[in-house]
Amino acid sequence: MGLLGDVVGCWNRFGFGRLKSKLRRLTDRQYLVILCVLVFLCSLYLCLIGAGIVVAFNHDFRGGKGTNTGEERTSTSTYIVQVGLGGYLVMISVLGISAARKVNIVWLIRYYWLSLVSIPLLFLFSVVVLDFKDLLSGWISHRWENKEFDFLRKYFCEKDADGYETWDTKCKAPISGGPLYQTTDQWCRTNYDNATDCAEIRAKAERAFVKMMGTFMNVNGIVGIVDMFFLLASLKLVERTLTLPVIMSSMLDAINWLLLLPVAFCILIGLIFNQHEKLEVNDAWLKNIFFVSGGSLFLLLSLGIFASREKLRGVLRFYLFVMSMLVCLLGFACGSSFILAWKIQEIYGISGQGRVGEVACESDLVGCCCCDQENLEDDELCPEWSREEIIHIIEADFKLAGLVASISCLFAIRATRACYILVHNLKDYKCVYI
């Protein structure tokens, strides 16, 4: 114990003790600079990693030319979003550092509202990469033979029993044999002298890549969550630095502009659910809720900007009432979406491979064969996609809808609160308008 006590004592005296003393002497403005630097580092990681993956999937390293096909742009869309989000956060973190060092009130207010926009985006991104892993295996499996995966197959595909490379041969075995063969083994025997190891080679390589990507997505999600908490802490410091009345002076006007984000989200979810009509699913009422919510929020934000600038108490009361109704509507949409995601198999009841083939063709999923051919049985349509994969896709739609509804509801609550404070502050004023 004596030696251990001496070590702990030395650490407290020369290590943690000094650090704690220095941290106590820092001002809120200095803490804000530190937090903005941390946001910058996390955001730079997201931006650079996303950019690296986009380049890797869209560049032919053998010929030095970009592939850039429509299929490849679709497959890297998540990482394009990551690059955009990371780049946006890098810019606002630089703004926050400059504003805090120069004590520029205008810049600090801009940093505050721009950061408020990024927090729900970071939350949505982090939840998607952490929770939507059921889609990862299908996403990889149905693109495995594509040219964009060449450099990955070179790394993950093992040699066959004869010592030959398989990344461009057996490891590219099509799912279920593709359009010309009944099974993968039949494809393998026909093309490689009665070989039967194609499916095993491909499956082993896919499992290794899925495991690696799962770990990678976990790291990205954790970095996104940490980045979000740094931003939240920095916003609290901005409020302490500027004081709440200064921020509240522009709150209703700013929050109405921020409502453009949930408007876009709600319309996007409505369009996604519009595709469900082809799936013959009875969820049109939920699609209508998102369209109505998006349209109403757009009308209210226009009304709110005008009413707050002109100090029209009657219009603001109407705004307050309708926005409160939208909070309830979005809360209902959030709960309904998560319930539907939870009960997905019972509600959709996709039974048998035939039903799955029809759904996959109508959804225009990648890799489907035989969808344009006539007089085929249902079980001959898109045999590449399984029932479980289709259910995961529809379940992800409802989870995403629930997340969007919850974020939109929080924005609506913030707008309701801002309007209530403004109406309360105006109640003793008598305004004359010409």
C-alpha cells in the first residue's frame, strides 16, 4: 500500500491536481474554445473517413479513372451525407472558435443557431449507423459482384484449394445462381470444372467484410454521439456567455427558419411511404400525417416570421394554437411509426418467396432479375431477395419515420415555447400599426 499510495500521491500532486487547478481557472469563453476544438476534431474525422470511402468506392485504382455509375453513387449515398455533415460541422466549429476568441456577439448567435440545426442531423445519422445494421448484410450481399467491390474482394476473398485467386472468379458467384442458373452450385460447376466451393468462398468473404463494416459503423456512430454532446455543451456555454435574453430576442424568428429542416424531413418520409402503396400496405394514413405536418409547418413558419416581426399578438396566438396541435399530431406519428416497426411481421404478413419477389420487383430493389418478363410465377420473380431482407427494409422505413417525427416534434415544441414567451412579453404592450 505504501508504494501505491506514493504513486497516487505523485499523480494527484503533479498530474491530475495541476490539471484540475488549471481547469478551475478557465473562463466560460475558454471552455467554449476547447469544446469547439473537440467538435472540429470529431467532425474532421467524420468528413475525412466519409470522403475516403466515397473515393474508394468510386475510383478504379487499376486504371485511375472514376467509375461513377448510378449504382455506385447510390451505394455510397450514406457516406456522401457523412462528408456533407462533417464538413458543415467543421465550418461551424471554426466559426465558434473565432467567435469565442474575439467575443463577437453576432458570430456567437450565428454559431448557436447553426449548431442547433446540426444536432438533430447528428442524432439521426448516429442512430442510423448504430441501429440499422440489419440492412448492412443485404446492402453488401446484393452489390458484392459489382465493380465497386473489386478492391474489397481482393482483400477478403481467399484463394481456392488449387491456390488460384478468386476475387474476380468464384468469389463473384451470383446469389441463387443469377438469372441463368437455378443455384449457385450449378453456376459454379458450369463455369469452373464442376467446382462446388464458390458459395463457401463468397460467404466467408462477405461475413468478414460485414463484421468489419459493423465495427466501423459503430465507431462512426459513437463519434457522432460524442460530437453531439460536445455541441450541446457548447450551446450551454453560449447561453451563459450571451445570457438568455439576448438569445431570446431572435429566438422565434430563428426557430421558424429552422423549421425548414423538419418540413423537408416530413415530406421525405411521406414520399418514402408513398412507395408503400405499391406494396399494398394499409399505412396511407401515416403518409398523410407526414404530408399534412410538413405542409402545415411550412405555412406556420412563414406566418410566424411575419407575426413575430410585426408583433401581431392575435396572429401569434393562432400560431401558438396550431403549433400545439402539430406537436400532438407529430407525437402520435412518432408513436405509431415505432409501433408499426415493432409489429412489422404481424402487420405485413409477407409469407412465402412469391410474395417477396413481387414486393422486391415493385420496390425496384437492386439485383432483381426477371421482373420485366411476363407469365412468370410469383416465386420466379427476384429470387435474390429473401423475405427477411424485405421485412428489414420496411421496418427501417418505419424506424426512420419515428425518428423524424420525434425530431420534428421537438422543433415544434421549441417553436411553441418561443411563441408563448413572445406573446407573454407583449401582453402589456399596446401596439399601433398603420
